[in-house]
Amino acid sequence: MFWLAGGNVYDVEAGRFRRADVAVDGQRIAAIVSDAKPASGDRVVDLHGAWLLPGLIDCHVHITVPTEPADPGASAKRSDAAVTLYAAKAAERTLLGGITTARDVGGWNYVEMAVRDAINAGDCIGPRLFLAGRLLSITTTTADYYPGMYETANGVEEVRKAARKQLAMGADLIKVMATGALYSSEYEDARAIQYQLEELQAAVAIARDNHKHVAAHAHACRGIENAVEAGCDSVEHGTFADEAVLRRMAEKGTFVVPTNCIFPAMLDNGGMSGAMPAHMRQRLIENREAHTKAIRAAHRLGVRIAMGTDAGTPGNHHGQNARECVLLVTEVGMKPQESIYCATLNPAKLLRQENNLGSLDVGKFADIVGYGANPLADITELTRVAFVMKGGTIYKDQLTK
């Protein structure tokens, strides 16, 4: 057993810090006390003055996708070996950026499964990964941009078969395309409906039968309505949601995963913006305000929000995920405590892991991130992570006295 001594420990439910010592036994938190009395032989890590949070959880990443090219199609012809190496490095950067758990909602020919296995075996480092495998989509030319990510399935029976295939490959959830996308071919429209209600219901039924959850990519309002009524657990993006569908989401407990990061990651980078395909750039410019308005309304109406970045889109770099927490404050209007809740306990609930993750409590995994200053006073402190522990192992420490 060892102790993290002297830090300011964050209570997610109360939204405040208290001075405490944290005992770690194996992978889990064994005690949180105000006056630790380490036994002979216990290791003590001096973190006096540090600010300690539960590890952050990003519910929308694509660790197999490079963020450096402005054109997503530039990475379409990579070999699986190249993708695997990139994904392993992206996973490492994600963990060292303070994200101890990530949900990948569209991988690449299942190589991310091998990365997850390697992390779990200790052969490389990265966050706890919850994986969707390939995302399920109707026939679309966008599959040419992401050939390793798309599983084309049209009609109820094909959707059932495709969902079962992802689970057979080791998926932890099913990802479905309820609408078109922004980072898509010029022939696909984010305002257009893709999967119909009955197709979404088929995917949900397979997931439920296997104790898994469903993430629905949805920009168009009617697509969001279909996803909610079908029983999808989360709506990704939610750009054109109106108050009626947001109230329905609040009523049913459906999560929204906003991915605010995609807009400033590209639009605020002149070089990236200028090099992007014109039709994508124009979509982001036109829809940024609508997206921000929808997420503000979701927050006001009590929709459950789980942090997600869409890391893997152009300029939206792996390891910089905590910027999303800043945007939840500066653009959506949350208090810092609310933003942190959306990056810790709410995502744990979406993943059905609230007994293991999302807060610093005895019995939960010792996933702990630390900072040199109080993030409640300045939410941008979350982007300056100085200490990372996952499962009782320290991977980054710039705080030890």
C-alpha cells in the first residue's frame, strides 16, 4: 500500500476540495482520511499543495485517426500496421493528458482492439478503452474517407448482423449513424436522416441483449428524435436539436456528448482551416453557432451531458482532450464544478462504470489526476495536468515534493 499525502482531494458530488490523504492498495482506493498514519513499509508520495481529481473520461474519441492532416481523406490508405502504431502513440498521449478512460466510437479494422489488449497487458500505456469497433452506416461515399471505420449495413436485418459482428470482434458498445456528418464527403449532408427508426431499434435490441449500450451520431433534429425514441443511450454532437427533443432526452435520461472541440480545433487554426476541403470548412463555419446554442439549451433543460472531444478530427489532437472541459465553461456557460462532473461521474454513468470510475471514493479504481493550481478558480488548469495515476500506477508526476 502507498499514500498520496497532503493533497486537496475533490468531491465530485459536493463540487469542492478538502485536504486529505489517499491510500492506494493495488489498483483501487483503500482509504481517504484527513490524518494518515502510514504503516511501516508503506510508500508515501508527497503531494502537499496539489489539487487532485478523479481521472477524466472522454466519451468520444477516434484514437486511430491522425489529427495533423487538414483533409481527413489523406489518411484513408494507411496500412493496418501504421494505424496500430499511431493508435498506440495516441493512446499514450491521451493518458498523459489526464484522460484515464476513453470511449472510442469508431476504430479502424479492429486494430484498436489490439491496442486495448496491449494496454491491459502492460505492453504499452493508455487510458481504459471502451470500443465500438466499426461504426454502422448506410451506404455513403464518406466510407471512402474512413474505409477502416465504416461497416455498411442497409435495412434491419443487415443492421442486426453488423451489430452482432462488432460484438463478436470485442466491441463494448455499438455506434450508429442516425444522420449525416460534418466531416464527410460533399455528397453527404449532416441535416439528412440516415438510419430510420426501425434500423436504430434493431441495433439497440442487439446491444441490450448483450448488455451493451448504443451511441448515435446525430446532427439533424429528426435523427436525434429517432435515436432517442429507439432507446440509444447517447446522442453524439446534437447540433440541430430543438427544445422539444432536448426535453424528451432529459425525460428519458439520454446523454448528449457535445464534442465542442471540433469547431475551434479547425476554425481557430488558420493554417488548418485554409488547407481543409472547402465544403467541410464551410459546414463548420455555418454550424458552429447552432451547435453551441443547442448544447447551451441542453444544459439549461437538464439533459445529461458527458464530455467528448471527437479527438481524431483535424487539429483536434489526442492528449489535448481537456480543452473540452474549458469550452463547457466558456462557451456552454457551465460552472467549473458542472464541467468537471460532465468529465467524470456523468461519463462513468454512461459507460455503466459508476461503481468503478468517476469519483474519488473507497473501492473505486485509483484513477487520479493532479494539478498545481485549483481548477475551480481557473478551469484552464485542467489543460496543465501534472500528475496522472491509472489503476494505482503513476504515469506522470511533476508534483512530488
